[in-house]
Amino acid sequence: MIGSVVVLASVLVIAVILVVLVGVGVSRSRRGRRTIAPPPAPPLPEVLVTEIAERPELDDEPTLGSRLGASRGVFDRVRSLSATGAIGDEQLDVVEEVLLRSDVGVATTGAVLEALRRDGAPDGIASAVRRLLRESMVAERHVTTEAEPDRVAVWLFVGVNGVGKTTTIGKLAHREIAAGRRVVLAAGDTFRAAAAEQLATWAERTGADVVRAGEGADPGSVIHDALGRASARGADLVLADTAGRRANSTNLLDELAKVRRVADRAPGQVVETFMVLDATTGQNALAQAREFLAAASVTGIVLTKLDGTARGGIVVAIERELAIPVKFVGVGEGVADLIPFDPDEFVDSLVRA
Ligand SMILES: Nc1nc2c(ncn2[C@@H]2O[C@H](COP(=O)(O)OP(=O)(O)OP(=O)(O)O)[C@@H](O)[C@H]2O)c(=O)[nH]1
Ligand SMILES: [Mg+2]
């Protein structure tokens, strides 16, 4: 009994000694750490210089040809058709299939086939298809930047959600600022807070001013404030974003009509209304477009995401069926990935060998 008490006591004594030793070690190491002095701060320069990232120049723009890869691929079979001789049914079938797959639409496909049957293709089928597609795109593509004296030019952007309105505004702000204009962005999409955030990020990136309000604010008053700011600062151009969704499409179209009235009231003047369409949705883009046309007095189309689709022919269908010019095409997500639409370059990119 006494023996076990002695053993227990000695175990306790050893435990206490261990605890004390460990405690001393920890406090030493803490003290040790505390004694490490931070490296001396470098002396401050007399003048602080903040380096501003260089903005990409417009010369860095991609070419349409370099971005239309998938759409060009669809036309491979037309390019490889024999360059001479009479046109047989088999060749016409190939042309028909390729045109329909590229989304130029039934009407244009029919017209091209009829012309090929009637006139043949003395310079080869690819060359005839190229000429016929080019001839179907005759719209005037002028983009207006000027307003009447003492008014501020407004470009309004409309379209359903996700098509690329806000991104397009960012790219166009970059373009117009590089061309020497003062640009104000109006965050008229008040449906969700993230929309104004996204526009503010583009403003920062491009050097534009931005006017925004909280989620659920009246879009008309945002546009109104943006016009006030633009005229006070002598800005040349207001780019006005709008929401792509509402509880239902009637509300959306009513709201657009209202936004337009505000934007067109002095000091504002709406000189362009761009409908933004997503090329990857093909013929659905056309159906969407028709809904917006009446309400928004559209003056031009921006067709986005042409880089990611094999359906580049939708440009032709849009112009033929809506009779509205495609003025810009989006070919990527970067600030320089927007190109003024050039039909010669477009048909060459698709069909030229
Ligand atoms: N590949 C590619 N992506 C694009 C292009 N344009 C826009 N996008 C992308 O498409 C997505 C939607 O773009 P947004 O600009 O937010 O579209 P939005 O119309 O403003 O959408 P809502 O604000 O929801 O109505 C984003 O991920 C963009 O980066 C383009 O030309 N090519
Ligand atoms: Mg948006």
C-alpha cells in the first residue's frame, strides 16, 4: 500500500516537472519569435507614381476571318466543290445543306439555289455562292455618334438576358474612348444589383464614367441622371444598358419604351438603338428580335458570340428577314473583341479558298 502511494507520488512529481519544463520552452520560443524584428521599410519616394496599365490599342483588334473558324468549317464542302463545269443536282444538294446548316435561313438558301440553277456558276460554285451572299447584304451600316447641337448622343442597348448587352457596352466604350470621345455609361438594368457592378467594372477598365442606382430603382431615373452628368461634364456619348428580363415580356417592352422616351428628351437624343442578339441561338435570335422591334425602334443589330458558333450565316438571315443592318459583331469576351461588321470580309472569311 505504502509502496503504491510512493509510486503514485513520484509519477505526480515527474508530471509536474515535465509540465513546468514544457511551459518554459513555449514561453521562450514565444519570446524568441517576438524578438525577430520586421525588415526595415524602404524609404518612400518623394513622388508616388502609380503605373496605369496600357489600354490595348484598336490595332490589336482581331479580324473576323481569324474568329469565324467554326462557321468557316461548315463551308468547307462548298469550297471544295469543282470550280468549273455545269452544276449537277448533287452539288446543289451540298450547297443547300451547307447554307441551311450555317443558318442563312430558308429564304436566302432558296434564292441562292434558284440563281445557281438559272445562271450557272462560270467562276465556280464557291465564287458564285460568295457573290450571291454578298449581294443579299446591302444595308447601310453607318453608326451615328453625333447629336444635335446642345444635346448628348445616346446609344440604347436592348435584348433578352444573357445575349451580351453589358459586355458589348464595355467593348464599345473602349472603342469610342480610343476614338477620342468622352463616354458615360448608364446602368439602366436595375433588375439585379450585379448588373450595375458589371457595368462599373467595364467603366473602370475603359476609363468611362458610370451612373448607377440600387437594385429595383427606376431605370428611367438612372438614364436621366446619366444625361445630367454627361451634359455637365461635356461628354459626347451615353451608352445606356437595359434589363433583359422582367416578370413578363409585356412589362419589359413597356419599360423599354419608357426608358427610350426619357433618353430621347433634352439634353438627351437617342441616335442609335442597338438590339443585341446571340448568334449561337440561331433562328431563335430572329424570333426574339421580332418581339423587340416594334417597342424599341431598333436602328442596328450587334450580333455577339460569332466566335463560338458554326451558325455565322445567321447574319444573312437577320438582315434579310428583319431588314435591320448588323453594325457590329462580337467575337470574344475581351475588350477588343468587337468588330464593325464588314460584309465583304464576312463572305470572304466563310467562302473564299
Ligand atoms: N464568346 C463570347 N462571349 C460573349 C460575347 N459577348 C458576350 N459574351 C459573354 O456572354 C455572357 C453574357 O454577357 P452579358 O454582357 O452579361 O449579357 P447581358 O445581355 O448583359 O445579360 P443580362 O444582363 O443578364 O441581361 C458573358 O459571359 C459574356 O462574357 C462574345 O462576343 N463572344
Ligand atoms: Mg447585362
